[in-house]
Amino acid sequence: MSGSGTTLDDYTDRYAQRINGMTASEIRALFAVASRPEVVSLAGGAPYVAALPLDAVGEMLGRLGSVHGATTLQYGLGQGTPELRERICEVMADSGIDAGGGASPDDVVVTVGGQQALDLVARLFLDPGDVVLAEGPTYVGALGVFQAAQARVVHLPMDDDGLIPAALEEGILAQQRAGARVKFLYTIPTYQNPAGVTLSEERREQVLDICERHGLLVIEDDPYGQLGFSGDAPLPLRARRREGVFYLSTFSKTFAPGFRVGWILAPHAVRDKLVIATEANILCPSAFSQAAVTQYLTTMPWREQIKAYRQIYGERRDALLTALGDMMPAGTTWTRPDGGLFVWATLPEGLDSKAMVPRAINARVAYVPGTGFYADGTGQRHLRLNFSFPPPERIREGVRRLAGVVEEELAM
Ligand code: PMP
């Protein structure tokens, strides 16, 4: 589909029902203007891959053929290569998901980024009309997947400690009373995109207990868990409970998104179904990308690289928070993330972040309006600010411009 998704085209009568309501993501639409050099973009979500040792990565890629042979150019297993699945288990062990907790290469399915992992889960579990419970706001790409599966997303509120367990329980009961089929909780418990908050230790147990009690699966999406700025994140949900929890992650933020390699750690009983679904979807993940990531994890200092990302993003987070504190008009609030890539800001009452976008672009600053992160179009007072990509001085300049725009709105 082109344009805003609301224009009619010659194929309108032919689309499948699931295409109804499929509109271009607000973020992608923004990227075109936001990428102009004169615009300070706080809108993106791109990792700062310039922090990688690019020459060394290039040399490693050049050696792939001689190290892995022609297999890098072949089809492979739908589940992904055994070598990469073993390395993935080492990566997960760093986050506390280990063999003792039942994590084995046999239960890992390699995917084309975290995004395909979400799509597979939706293919496996969602029928049209099913309800997915998710944080409000939540990851825009997950909303796209659930909408394409014709499921209905019901948002649950968060505070500074993440998802509110009582609201989860109430949400489940309300949906059940209304006769809806609630299939799973989709959650990004650590350094959430877009809110930047982290589910507290205590709440992790409560959330798991509630889901177990009501027979809900838990889809734990964890692209950012290793990107904490002040020590380690709380243990993932999957490290606490193995049954009923699907753990999704990706190398997009800890290495580079260009390889498009992610994974699912699934309960053993479901693993075969996931492989069948992925074979129907893509046959197999790219052998070349898998060999590249395997080689990177085997021969390069990947833990040091994660530390480098943490340090750079930590400095940029500080730059953003300081600039917001120095310059934003009274009545604006924002979250203070301990990791990840995003701050979630709330404008003074009465302002509309979506309506404000053209004026922000005129002032040469871009952000993503909050409405993109809700299935129901709410979130008008909010905006997502990215701090991983622009350097600190650009972040400060961006906030200066943004503060000016908000001040003008307040004066209108
Ligand atoms: N889940 C979340 C919460 C994300 O923020 C992202 C990327 N922005 C993804 C999944 C998908 O990541 P990938 O690039 O690995 O497809």
C-alpha cells in the first residue's frame, strides 16, 4: 500500500479482509522528512551502528566464505543453524536464561529479526477477533502484526514500575466477562519501547502469577534487556518461569539490525509448530546472516561491544534528560529510562502531539506522536523521543527546538 493508507486504489475491492485497517506506520511516514539533514530527528529507533568496529566487521564478513564454506550460500534448516542456536543460548545465559532453567538450542527458533518472531507467534495463536493484552503504549511493530492477524489489542496501563498487575487482572476479567477470547499478554518488561520503563522485580512475579492463574500465555519481547545503563536489568520473565512463556529477542540492538537475525525461545511442545510456521513463511532464515552473527559471536569481543553501546546510550540518555529538564515548559513530564533507546514524554494538558508534528518539522525537529503506539488512537498528549542515534549536542539542539514549539502551542 502507498501513501497514508486511506487513499483508494484500483485494487481496493480485491484486498483480503486483514488488509482493512492496515495503514502506513506513522513512524515510517515521518522518516522521510525526519531524515533531512537540517532536521534533528528524535523520531527514529536506529541503533548507533557507527560504534561498531566497522573495518573489523568487514574483514570478518570477507572471511565468511572460507570459514563456513558454501553453506553460507545455501538453503538451511527452518529452525536455524545449530551453531547459531548454541551461541544464542550463551547470549541468553548472560541474562539469566540458562540450561538450568530449561533453555536449550533445541528450543530456539532463529527468525528474521524480532519482527518475524512476533509474526510467528501471531500465526500460531491468533484467530480473527481474539484479544491480545498489551501495555499502553506498546511497540508499534507488534500492533501491526496483531492487526494483520485481525486480533484486537486491549491496552493496560503502566506507571514508573511498568505494567500495573491489578490492571492486568481487571483487564483479563473484563474481557472474559465480555465473552472475549484472550490469547496472551504481549509485554516488553525491560526498557520498554516506547515508554522506557522497566517492570519491577516484585511485579514480574505478580504478572506471571496472574497470567498462570487465568491460563494466559506470556509473550516476552526483550530486545533491550542487555542495554542497561546502571547495572543489570531484573531477570527476564522466562528466567523465572519456563512453561507458558515465549521469549523473543534479537541481535538488532546488541549487534546490528542489518543482519536481520532474532530468535524465539519457545516451550518445547510448541517448537515444532513454530518451525512449520516459519518454513511456510520464509523457508529458512538467511544462511549468510546466521553465519555472520555466529562468526561475530565466536571471534569478536561482543560483550565489550554491548558495553560500548551501553556507555554511548547512557551518555545520550543523560543529555536528553538534562536538556528536557533545562528547557521544556512547565507541565511537561517524561520517563527516566535505565536502559534502552527511548524516553516517553507527556505534554501539558490540552496539547496534541500529532497535530503539532508539522509545526515541529517546520522548527526542524522530529519525534513520534504517541498515537502510533496505541491500537485505539489514544496517546495524543504523548511523544516518543529517541536518544540512541543523535549525538548529545544534536539531542540538546533538538530539545531546544521542541521546547520552542511546545511554548508556541501553549501560547496559541
Ligand atoms: N520488538 C520491539 C519491542 C522492538 O522495539 C523492535 C525493534 N524496534 C522489534 C521487536 C523488532 O526488532 P528487529 O529489528 O529485530 O526486527
